[in-house]
Amino acid sequence: MNDGSKVFRAFVIGAAVGAVLGVLFAPMSGAEMRDNITSTADEVSGNLKRKAEDGMNYAKNLKNKASGKINELLNREKEEGADLS
């Protein structure tokens, strides 16, 4: 066996032992763990949705402000052009 396969084999054995020990010493039952994971995933999903909505609102406000400034500048340019004639 070469060194690479020994390392891979040790990794697989270590992962299996870790999984077994994790199940044996888990502080929650499987149902509790699944409920915990589901509620955490729902919370994270809700937070991401709120952040996305906040970002969209910020972008819309920024667009509206930029549009207003552009219109203001165009109107000012029209007024100044009309004064020169």
C-alpha cells in the first residue's frame, strides 16, 4: 500500500469512528436534532429573505434618488439653455 491510500484509509476509519461516537454521545434524540436543524434552517432562511428585501428596497431608493437628480439636472440644463436664446 502506498502512503496516499494509507492516509485515505485512516481518514475513512476516523470519520466512521467519529460518526459512531457522535451518535452515541449526542445530547439530543434524532427527532429533537431534526427539529432543531429545521428551525435553524427556517430562521436562517427568514433572515436571508429579509436581507434580500432590504437590499432590494435600498436599490430601489437609490435608483429613485439617482433618477430624481438626473431629472433635476436635465431641467436645470433646459432652463439655462432657454435663458441663453
